[in-house]
Amino acid sequence: MSAADAVASRCAAVAQGVRDRRGVQGEQGVPRPAGRVTSSGPLRGAAALVLLPLPVLPLLAAALPASFAGGGTRRWFGGRGESVRAEAQAAKDAAAAAFYELDTAQRDLRISIETIAAVDSSPAARKAASDFEAFGRRIDEVSHQYITAVDAHDLDRDDLETSAAARARAELTRAKDALGATKQELDRFSQGLTPLLDKAETQLARLAPAVERARQTLLAASNALDAVRAAGLKADDLAGRLAALAPELTKLNQGAGRHGVADTLQRADRVVRDAEAVRAEAERLPERAREIDRRLVSLRTRAQALTTRSEQVQPILSELRRRFTAACWQDLQPVPQQAEQNVRQAETKLKEAQRAREDQRWPDATALLSTVRALLNSTDEAVSAAGDRLRRLNAVAKDPGAEIERTRFAVRDAQRLAMAGRQKPDPRHARPLDDSVARLDRAVAALDGRHPDYWHFLTETEAVRTTVARVVAQIREERGQGA
């Protein structure tokens, strides 16, 4: 094989390697739009020289004169034609770089737009997506211009005319400028999206921890429920509430891509809240059971004590009837019967609460015990009222002067306060105080007689003190505001 044949064979091998590399780069880099024609001609001329290994260059230099001397092939090395061709190739490389940069920027921005759209449905986010679509159409136009320019000129042709190279350079330069200008516009648009993107990324950053927290809370609730059951306690209501969260967990596992970031975050927060409530109640359940047991014992003991106390109401009423007028005790007549009924009803509810406790129906047991407590409180107040009535009536019958002096002192103290710092009292204060004095005088006068109504007297003096206390509070409030 001659030296020229060896060099030509080497050039063909190197050219094939370059084409292979270009193909791989095209697949890994920016995909060519549909309709773009890729030049597949063999690598020839000066482009092959650059790609040859250094040991081959001296051999090629020796063989070139024999290779290009005959056959009528045009020799293009050197001169203005080669310069124009090199400028056209440089323009082509610059346009390719601009195309790659624009395509990369568009891809990156598309990710940002998709991130915003996945999180934000505000008008600003929708406008950003619409503006990006408009940019896509503009990018398609300048990309088509670039591809058309590349496909229209084969700069590797040996017989490329200088004028054709000049046209290629001009068209590729215009394509490069259009690509660069569009990228600048795209960069400015991307900078304007920074607030929306920061907000979206913040929510996305919350997504994974929120979902994981929901899963962990559900697991903690399930473990707490298992522990309660292992202790022999039922928790059917808690188990039902926990089971109701299973569909929510399924949706969390399906991910935000299917259900949206905002909905997924809300769902995760809801699961955490509900599962945490189940866990807390499960952990309190043993103490709740012990508390119900204590209340059962305590209320049962209290009911028995009230039964004994209610039996003492009848003797109290007998003494009231014997010593005082009917007005002093008539309202207490139903107390013994009502106390007996309340205690009997409380004991029935206690039995129901005991059965609910044995069945571990905790809400029912708690509600029944609250009813028992209300019944016993009402009975206790009525029974106590009878004994308190007799005590107060005995005291006032023995010495009504103490009650009178106590009430007069309250009136005088209020009058002094109303006059403090004034020549004459405010009518708003003086009138109710004067009425209170007159009311007390009438109550005292009513004690004269053979069978005075001591209970009416006590209610009147108590009413007078209530009115006086209200006037004192009004005076102090007004003076406090004036200060």
C-alpha cells in the first residue's frame, strides 16, 4: 500500500470515529427537533487534519502533494477562500454553542415551571406557565432558523465556493444572534420567577418530612393501641378511628405527583393530628380506667351518705313548721321526696356505669358517672338548704339586731364612698342607696308582730346588701376609669 493510500485510509477511520462521537453526543446532549437533516457525508479536508493523531501528520504532509496533484480536484488550502470557510465554520460552532445554551436554559426553566405548577395554583403561577409557553414558541422559531441555516450549507464540501461560505457565515451568525437574544430574554424571565420558585421549593422541602412524620405518628398510634390491648383493655373506638386513616395513608404513599403537593401537605397534617389524638387517648386509657374505678367507689359512698342525710330533712321540717310561719318553710316541703328520688336514680345510674366499665365502654361509663354526680350535687344542695334554713332562722329569731347592723353598715360604707371628694352624691349612686335604706326600714318594721316572717326579713336584708355592693362596684369602676 502506498503512503497516500495509507493516509486516506487513516482519514476515513478517524472520520468514522468523529461521526460516531457526534452521534453519541447528540443523543446525550440536545435532541435535534423533528425534520432536522443531519449531514452524513464523509469527513474531508482540513477538519480531518485536526483530528489525526500527531504521528500521522508528517506522513499526511508527505502524501498530500501526490494525493491532490492530479484528477482536477480543486485545491483550497490557503488564500481568501480558506479564510472565509474557516469563518463560516467558526460561525457554525458559535451558533451550535448558542443553540445548546438556549436549549439547556429552556430545559432548566421547564423544571422550574413544573415545580411551581405542582405547588402553586395562584394567578401569578398560571401566568408564569402561560408566559413560558409563549417563550417555547419563540424558541421554536429561532431554533428552526438555526437548523435551516445548518442544513442549507455543507461546509465540509471540497468544492465549496467562497460566496457560498460567506452566505453560510452570514446566515449562521444571524441564527446565533437570534438564539443569544432569546436566551437573554429567557434569563430575565427566569429571574422574575425567583419568588414563586422559592415559595414552591419551600413547600416541596416540607413535603418529604411531613409525609414521614405522618407515617411515624400512625406507627406510634398503632403501637400504643397494641400495648393497651396487651394490657387486657378494649379500645374498639380507637381502633376504628385508626382504621379510618388507612385510606389517607394510601394516598400519602401514592405521592404528590398524583394528588398534588398542597393536598398532600394538608393530608399529612390531618393524619398527624388524628393519629396523635388516637395515640394520646390510647396511652391515657389505663389511667382512665383507674379513674373510672375510683369515681365509681367515691360516688357510691357519697350516695349512701346522702341517703342518711336526707333522712334528717323530715325532722328539720317538723321543727320549722312548729316554730316559724309557713312562708319560712313551704319551699322546702318537696326536699325529702326529691332527695329520695335523686338518690335512687343515682344508684341506678351507678349500676349502669358499672356495667359500662365492665364492658369497657369508656365514653358511656364517663357520661353515666357525670349524670350521677349532677344528681348527687343537686340532692346535697337541697338537703343542706334545709339545715341551713333552720340555722339562719334560729339566729335571726334570737337576735335580729346583728343582721340589721350588718346591713346598715354596708349601706353607710357605700354612702361614704359615694360622697368621697364630692359636695353632693351622683344621683345614679344616691337613688339606689336611698331606696336600700327605705327597704331595710320596711323589713325591720315587718318584724313587729306576734309571728314575724323571719325568712322574708332575711331575703330582704340580703337583697339590700346585693344592691349596695353593686353600687360600690360601679363607683370604683368609674373612678378607676377617670384615673
